[in-house]
Amino acid sequence: MRKVCPTARFYQAGSSEQFGSSPSPQNESTPFIPQSPYAAAKIFSYHIVHIYRKSYGLFATNGLLFNHTSEKRSDNFVTRKITKAATRIKLGLQDKLYLGNIDTYRDWGHARDYINAIWLMLQHTEPDDFVIASGESHSVKEFLEISFDLLGLDPYKYLKIDTSLNRPLEVNHLLGNPEKAKRILKWEPKISFKELVQIMIDNDMAIAQKEKKMLGVL
């Protein structure tokens, strides 16, 4: 970038995981206390951006994005794993859901809102660092309960806790403070937590219905 196209605008995808075990709410001044190799690598990238920005005047910005998900998320991630399982259980395609620690808290938003924030960062007059978050924290347990409740199901009839799914070093509570992004970028999340869950349930129900129809044909 520095030699090929120094006028380019560069966005570094940071993560709320960088804050790790720091007290919440977390903002741009909160110290990083990483709890995983992933978080440590993100912190390295964060500092490289600062070095190149200060050394060469490049437009390089860090987005410290808290958990953002959507109906397109892989089911390797807990949110989509839950909504996919809930809809398949509702239609008799699955009978159990295996999860690890459901008492961790995350600040979740819809990916659509967060992509808009990234765009606004790159349109800003100066490169900077921004926390992008909903400003609300919800547990995995709450995500689970809302998902199943939308389908008229009791999640605890189907949930199996598997401790092998727990992280070696768990990040128990992440909650972002997006006031800087709201003030400077005029950014606001438009999709609430409950709306996010509903969108994901609706999407996975449509997929599960197609799966059941195909199985009926076969």
C-alpha cells in the first residue's frame, strides 16, 4: 500500500476479543488483555496500523468490532448453531443441541449495521480507531432462550452441555461503548438484538422447511 498506492484507504478488521478480560464497558481507551492467540494476533495488527499511520501518513484505520452476526453466518459460530438447531428441532430434523459455556456475555449486532460503520470509517476525513458495538450485552443463554421461545419450544428439553466445547481461557463479558463512532461518524445500529434473533430464526426455518420437503420427496 505504502509504495503501490499511498492514497488508498485501508481498513484493519480488529475485534472485541482484543479486550479480553478488561473491565467493561470497553472503549477505544480500554487496555487490551488478550485471552487467545487470535486476540494477540489482532493486537499485533492494530499496532502495525498505528505505526504505518504515524510513520508514513497512510489512511489506515482500526475497527474494533464487537460480535456481529447474521443469517449468513457459518454454524461453526454459536449464534447460527443455535438458530439452525432450534428450527431443525421444531421440524423434527434434529433432537439435541450441544453447547459449551452458555453463561458468557457478548455484545451482538447485525453484520449489516457493522458493514455500514466500516464504510463510514473509510469516508471520514482522518484515519482513526473506532469501537463498533450495540452497547448492550446478552448471554449465550439469553440468545438460546429467545431463539427457542420464538418457536414455542423449551430449550432445556433439547440442550446438552458439553464442557469439551469450552474455551481454555474464557472471555466472560464483552460490552462495547460505541459513543465515539456515534458522535464522530454519526453511526447508529438499526437492528436490535431481538430483531437479529428473529431474522436468523426466519432464515433458518425457511432452510429447514426445504430440507424437510426434500427428505419427504426422497
